[in-house]
Amino acid sequence: VSIVFMGVFTGNLMCGPCSDRIGRRWPVIISSAAVGIFGILSAFTMGFWTLSTARFFVGLAFGFGVPASCAYCLEIAPTAWRTFVYCLPCCLYMAGEAYSASIIWLDDPTMKHLDWR
């Protein structure tokens, strides 16, 4: 899981300069496509390192698109809805993280025999 967040960090760093140069639309489109491609690719990996690499690129693509999509949504949202439009995806992201953690915990409560597959 940590490798995904390293990718998110890297993608966040890359998004700002790229969005300044080419606008916000293309980073969001590229990010969405790349998350799908690398997510499917990670399902077909055969080893730990290929899975880690694919998941890093999923994180990179996700991190690349989130800042641009947040800014884009805030620009087009009515003023009264901006807080809700910005906070809802963040809350859903945290709910997804809690769900993932609970699935891992249910699989191995002692966290000593986790399988990468």
C-alpha cells in the first residue's frame, strides 16, 4: 500500500507544473485513462516487484489527476456549493481507505501472514 502513496506524492508534484503549461483538462483525462490501464495491468502481474511497479503507476496517475480535478471542480461549482463539492470526494476517499484497511484486517488480524496476491 505504501508504494501507491509514493506514486500519489510523485504525481501531485508533477501535476501543478503540467497543469500550468497545458491546462487542467488533459491531466484529468490522462490520469483517468492511466489509472484504468495500470489498475488492469496490476491484476495480471505475476510477481511482487511487477505488482509494486504497477501499483506505483496507479498512484502516480491518481496523484497526477486529483489536484487538477479538484481545482477544475471548484472553478465550475456555484459559490454556495464549493465547500460541499470539494469535501465530498475527500470524505469518500477516506471512507475507501477505511474500507481497505478493514478488509486487510479481516484477512489477517495479526498482520503477520499477509499475502501479496
